[in-house]
Amino acid sequence: MGRGHIEAEVRALITDVARVDGSAIGRDEDLVERLGIDSLQGLQMLAAVEKRFALRLPDEDLVRLHTIGRIADLVERLQQRSDS
Amino acid sequence: MKIGLIAMSGVRVRNAELASLGVTLPQFVSRGKVVASLPSLGLLTVAGLTPPGCDVHYREVAEISREDPLEPFDLVGISSFTAQIGEAYQLADRYRAMGVPVVLGGLHVSLMPDEAAAHADSIVLYGAEGAWPRLVDDFGRGRLQPRYEGLRAGVFERPHYAVPRFDLLAGRPYNRVTVQTSRGCPLNCEFCAASLRITSSYQQKPVDAAIAEIRAALAVRATSFLELADDNTFVNKKWGKAFLRAIAPLGIRWFTETDISIADDEELLDLLADSGCRQVLVGLESPDADGLDGLDPRNWKKARAGRYLEAIDRIQSRGISVNGCFIVGLDTHTPAVFEAVSDFVSRSGLLEVQVTVQTPFPNTPLYHRLAREGRLLEERPWDRCTLFDVTYRPKHMTVEELEGGLRWLFGQLYNEREFVKRKRHYMEIVKATMSRLV
């Protein structure tokens, strides 16, 4: 799955969890500042990412994934790692 | 008539060591930030009760400079919790020195009316319902009275009830909206200084009125997260189920405070999850039954302590996180309580934890008992009523042991390893219930 596709999927999950238009958010915009997403919604979003892409985000990254770009990059890296 | 309603918002800790700890402990500050960033629903309700024709302005104290001239109003209303009451009095004194009449109201004023009256032209006791419209009318006629008593019952019944003026929040950066569905709590815990002190009995808003308010609040805020400003939402399970069925179609996410008895009702839990409830804050107070002895008149909490872990699991298994609240320094507590809370939290899988120090708020049963026993460190330690500063001598430990134990417990609970562990546990629950949640 390419990065563009991953980003689009992440945006769709944000739309579902936070009930906002994920397509209108910049790749590097802070989701907490931009959307007012609190820690609870953030966790629900990351859980949705894990479920959608069938992977486990490293625990140490859970407190740092505040932008669509960071989430998509990490998902891409984890997918590449599992493919190789 | 131009009326300024000023909220004394913000949460402060006086103990310098705890304050500095808070800067580096994300979960400790997160709930504090949420609370500090919520608008004053009480003053929005006062605005809603204001007779038509008045020009009402909502302000927060952070917007008011200590040096610059104050914004002119014909009448000023100030509401404050205990910890900020000193600043509220200073602001009131500044306005009165300008010749602007000041009305003080809110929980602290209702508990300490004579003290507040020294800084105000008029005070409002209990709810604003039944008092504020009369006060504004009297003021317009030049016959403002020094004291008004609002309703303690029937506050949600017409003609006294009014929808809060959520429109006054337009353009303000809150990420949550707040709506109240109930006032008071039947548990009547000794330490409580919440809305039960201004009500004569538990008051609950009719479901249709609550839903209409939520719609009104959401209409002016670009957010889908709602916080119910209740002290115990689901006392009446029949009302609760009707409310949950009515709020579900709104498609929002929301938070509230309630008691642990919701775990006893499977149907209620399912409705909670389906309605968009994402977190409940529950006052567990102490990790075991012995610690809860005598906390409430009926020992209601003590009777349920043995089932706390099972109850938390049942609630969280629906994807609803529990914010578990503990109070340290109760008269049943020895220095062993800090490790006991830490162990309980570790075993419980609680996503969020809030630990506070027992605080004798003014005119509560706890305050009077500690005063009788000569255990208050100061007679009026209002600026230290922050829930984190010690204001009395604990029964089975020293003040220093309580302060040190709290610091140790914060370090145990709010370090990144524990923080991530709790997050991971919650995410696994969310994934298991994902079809329901997303």
C-alpha cells in the first residue's frame, strides 16, 4: 500500500473517530491543536489505525503520533518491515 | 443595561514541588487543562436567566489585566470556586472602587455568604434560578437588595429554568461544550463541596430539555465532544436509559461523572456505549473498603469497594474508559495508602487516574468536624483549597508524610511507562469493541 493511500485511510479514520473532515487537515498539522482532539480520541484513533492496517504501533510511539504524516510514515515503515 | 459576567477559571496548585511535578506529568495536567478550559456553565445559565433587553457579556478572569483600566459595565456578576475566591474579591473591590455595583455568586459564596457580602453590593445564594431575574429587575428600579436566595429545588422547572446562553461562547477556543443534566448527589459524602451543597435534593432535568440544551450547545461550537457538568448523572437508571436513547442519534462523543453503580446494569452499559459515551469519571476515593468507612452516611461506597475491579472491567469492556478518582489523607488512611493506590491502579487497567488530597472546603461537614477537632492548619485556607495542597493535620500520618506520599504516588502513576501501559490496555479494549465504536 503506497503512502498516499495510507494517508487517505488515516484521514478517513480521523473522520470516523473525531467526526470532522479528515481531508481538510494538513499532513503536518498537529491534530490536538487543529482539531482539539483530546487524549481519549487520540487513543481511539490509534486503535482504529492498528485495526485497519492489522499492525501494532510501538508503545513508545503512542504519545508522539500527533500528525497524519507521522502516523502514515510509521504505518508505511511497519508494513515494509513486515513485508521484508 | 450592560452586564458583565466574569468567570474565575483555572486550576492552580500552591505547593511549589507539586506544581513543578505537574509540568512534567502529562496525565496529571491533562484533566486540569480540560477543567481549566471549560466555560463557566453557571454564568452562561445566569446569562440565560437575564431578562430580555439587557446587553450581557461573558468574560474570563484571564482576559482581565491587573493593571489596565477595567471594562466598564453597569452591573458585574462574578462566580468563583473557593481556591480563586481571593482573586474574585480583589476584582470585585476594583469594580466597586470604580462605582460599578458587583454581585457575587456560586458555590463558595453560598457556603460563606457573610464573608462574600463584604466584597459585594449583593450576593446570590444557591442556584441563580429564582433569584437573578428578580435581582436584575430590582437593580433596574434602583432598589438592589444585599442578598437574594435562589431555588434549592425545582431549578429545572418552568418558569425558573432557562437554557444557558451558549451563543456567548461563539469565537472562543473551547474544545468541549458543557451541559448540565442534574444538580446534587444523594450520596452526600462528608468532603463534598459540589452542587449538593446548593440543592435540597437531587435535581434532574427532563430528558427532552437536556437534549434541547445539548443541541443548542453544539449549534454554536465546532466540536463533537460534550462534557456533562453533573456530579452524578446516573442516579436514576430509568431516567438514564431514556436519556441515553435520546442522545444516541446525535452522533456525538461525550463524558460525564457518575458513580460505580452503572456497572451493575448491563442494559445501561450497552446503551452508554451505543450513545457515544467515551469516558466516565468515578469517585472510587480509596482502594479498599476499610478506607471508605464513614465517608458517606450510608457507607454506600464502602459496600461496593470489594467489586471495584470487576466494575471497572465491565465498564471499560464497552470501550468506555474510566477516570478513577482517589482521595488520599482520609481519616482511615495510614502511609500505606499510597502504595495501595498504586497497586490498585496497576491491577485495574484504569485509563486515567486522578489523585487528590482530602480538602475541607468551607462549611462542609468535613470542615466543621476538622475545626472541632482542632486539625485545620489555618481557619480560612481558601487559596490552598486546590485539591492538591494539604490544609489540615491527617489522623494517621503527618502533614509531611501526606505531602511526600502524594509526590511519590504522582511519580508512580504519571511516569511515561505507566502512562503508555494504561494507553495500550485501553487501545486493546477499543479494538475489541471497534465495530461498536467506529
